[in-house]
Amino acid sequence: MRRLSVVVGLSVALLAGCREKQVRPEAAVEFTVPPGASFSDVTDTLAERGLVRSPRLFSVYGRLRGDDQRVRAGRYSLAPGSAWGEILEALTTGHVVTEPVTIPEGFRLTQIAERLSDITEEPPDSVLAQLTEPGADTLLNVPGPGLEGYLFPDTYRFTPGVDVDVVIHAMVDRYHAFWTPERRERLDSIGMTERQVVTLASIVQAEARVVEEMPRIASVYRNRLQRGMLLQADPTVLYALGGPRARLLYAAIDSVADSPYNTYRQPGLPPGPIGAPGAAALEAALHPSNEAYLYFVARLNGTHVFSRTLAEHNRNVAEYHRERARQRQQQTHDEGGGRP
């Protein structure tokens, strides 16, 4: 008789679940299962949200399936009228609500902390403190110093309120995935360490506005390194200064003369990356173009003019300033409605 009662109870629960699936409004219902919540608590929440109209039968159904001990914490989104089997499948597989988070190429840790603050639901300062925790590079097996440059830029999906450590591991795992055996072999053939390549790539990422120019920009810095010239890379000085500026003046450069990131004053590469390079910049650092350029200057359209000699470079700089002056003159003319 007891076995028959169980079978009858299961049959009734299944029929009830099927009936609840008949009407399915469009609007999804969101709810949260807190860590440590009992199955009774979860059932009550489902009933309160209108997802289950027969909570006692649903509770029996869940226990008969063995799902009452397998519900995972998190935020869920389910359509009203979902069958009980669908509800339990979502709850036991952890099919939680996720939101996209995009970390653009070139972002520094300070910028990444701001971007992650919303999804982790922690203040930016708290996130940054965890991103800059001493020893994190060793713990996560990246070259360092610190995690700057090793949180791979990409679009990720996380559950709102996700722990910062979960995010860090996901981003570092994506970084490690870039380093295939072939790319590690390439390090040996060009005589550079992983840290040096990532550092160079971070400078290339900061300089380039056009992906196609990245290998050429990388070659300029490689040529300078091989000749023992100063890199004189503006982005590294801006990193030492703490962020971008409208104009980089010599006084500002001199104010951080002792910084190892001031490549106008300090020889070689800086001690580590100045931002998070993307795959294209890393590839450019691994495969710079085979050209003899030593200088480049920006055009107004974001591309660059490259040169082999200082005299040629100075002419290109002068042309850049003339072009800027013409642009300002045209803007003034346009704002004045074309009046003389």
C-alpha cells in the first residue's frame, strides 16, 4: 500500500506539472536562491512568484526525483507556466542568470575594476584592491609584476554578484589559453620572455588605432631595443603619470623621470605591461614586421607615418603640425558660418 501511495502521489504531481505548463505568459520571472536555502524555502519562493501553484505536490515531486538536495544557489529567470521538470532542471544544473561584461583591449587594472564593479556588486576600490593584491601573479602563474596586462580583454558572462576571485580566474584562464605551444616556441626563436612580449604588446595596443599597423609599430620598438635606443613611448609615460592627458609636455615627462615606466629616460622595456593587450597586439609583438623603421608619428585619421631616419621623422612631425593647424583653421571657419 505504501508503494502504491508513492506511485499515486508521483502521478498526481506529474499531472499537476503538466497542467501548469498550459499557460505561459511572455514575461519571465526572476528570483534568487540564497546559499544554504532549504528545498522548502525554494518551493515557497517559487509559489510566491507564481511559478508553482501546488507547492506541496511540487515538494513531493522534487523529493521523489532526488532534486531536493541538489538545488544550486544563484539568480534565476524562468517563464511562468514552465513544467516542473524544467524548473528543477534549471535549479539543479545552476542555469542562472548571467550578464555580459566587456573588457576592451588596452584597459588598465584601474579601468577593469570600474567595469567589474557593477557585475560583482562591490565598490571599485574594493575590486581594485583584490586585483592588485600582492602575490597574485605568482598564485595565478603569470609573469607579473602583478596582474596588470594579464586579465585578458574579452566579453565574459557572469552572474550578478559574482565573487571577484571567480572573475579573475576566468580572465587569467583566457590569457593562458592564448599561449599555445606554438606561441611559446616563438618566444624562444625571437629571444624574448613571456613578460617582455606582453609588455611590448601592451605598448603596441596603446599606440595603434589600426590593427593592420600593429606589426609595424612592434617592429619600430624591436628595432630600437636591438640598437640600444630609448623607446620614447608616450603611453608608458602616461602610465607612470597615472592616466591619459590632453597633451604630454616635457615638464610632465621630467616629473616622472625616475619611474621605470618612463621610457624617455629609462632604457629598455618597462618592468611590466601598461594595460591588457588583445590577441592582435600579442601576435604583433610575437611577429613584428621585418622593416627598418625607427620612428612613427600619428596622422589625424589615427594611422601613422613611419620613417627610418630622424631627419625624415622631423619632417613628418612638422607636416603633422601643419595638418593640425589647417584642421583648426577649417573648424574655426565652419563655426563662423563661413564668414571671412
